[in-house]
Amino acid sequence: MKTYSKAIGAAIGGGLAGTGVSIAALPEGSPWYAYVLMALVTTAVPALITYFAPQNAK
């Protein structure tokens, strides 16, 4: 269960940070799907990396 909560936390943090950056970085007049793609990438990539990362040593 710990890996799911880590992945969800990374997805939320990455999504919030990525959304703020993408809104500032995408040029004016970008199509709507550019924002959706940017949000998907900034949410999915941190979640996948965190999910597949090895656990910390205890």
C-alpha cells in the first residue's frame, strides 16, 4: 500500500508543479490538447517513476 500512496503523492505534486509551469511556458494560442498533454505528462511521469523506484533501505 505504501507504493500507491507514494505514487499518488508524486502524481499530485508533479501535476500541480507541472500545471503551473506549463501555463507559463506554453505560448499564447496553444490548442487545448497541448494543455491536456502537458498535464498528463507532468502527472504520469512522476507517478510512474515513483511507483517503480526501489524502496528505501530500512
